[in-house]
Amino acid sequence: MNKSAENCDYATGRVLIVDDNAQNAELLQAHLESLGCVIQIAQNGIEALEMVNREKPDIILLDVMMPKMSGFEVCRRLKSDSKTRDIPVVIVTALNELADVERGVDSGADDFLSKPINKLELLTRVKSLLRVRHLKSELERTLSYLAEMEGEEKRSLDD
């Protein structure tokens, strides 16, 4: 593994848990506390979309069966918006029929976790997605820096 991925600081990560069942949300939060990341909880899809627009999380753990707006609809809206489409969405559900998985894929979900949640599986997936987000941010900063340097070089050649 490269040095950058090894140095990923999970404490800088932001995880949004979306679940209408407070006990489920608290369990996910308790499982993630060892990472030291910032955890926010939304109780429904509408609240989740509002929170994402205010402050973009690095990962969203999204329940499917919720009042007002299903997790599938929340995911579809997030993935259809250019400002939020790159945020990884992990569907967390008790649904396990193939049709439900297909519906999640169709809505744009990046991964799935089945209830009851396995702590090791949750931590492994969240850590992996945080590393990917960290590397993507680093790549974007590097590309921006290179574009800036190319612009300066071009300006100096034009002078």
C-alpha cells in the first residue's frame, strides 16, 4: 500500500448515518466510535438531504425503509446531483431479496450491508471508503496544483 493510503487519518472523516430507528443509528455510531471520525445522524431522508447540502459527509450509511422518503429515493437524488454524486452511499438494510439489491444498484448505491450489522464488516468498509475519499481528495489537490504550475509556466513563456 502506498504511503498516502497508510497515512489516512480516519478522525478527519465524516460519516452520516440515516436511520429512522434510533437504536439502529446508535448501534452504528457505537461501532464507528473507534475510528474517531465525526458522526452525524439523520432520522429520515429529507433531513439527510438537508444535512448533506449543508456539510458534505465522506460516507453515508443509509437505511432503506424509512417514512417520508425511502433510502432508495435519497440515494437516487444524491447520485443525480453533481455536487453529491461522488459521496459513497452504503445501503444498510434488512432487505435481502435480489430485487431489493437490484433496486439499490439502480438507485446508485456504492455498497450494501445487511442487518444485523457485523461490526468488523462495517469498520472494514467504512475505513476502505474513507481511504478512497482521502486519496481522491489528494489527487484533486495534486491535479489542481499541476494545472496552476502549467498556467504559470505558460504565462512566463508568453512574457
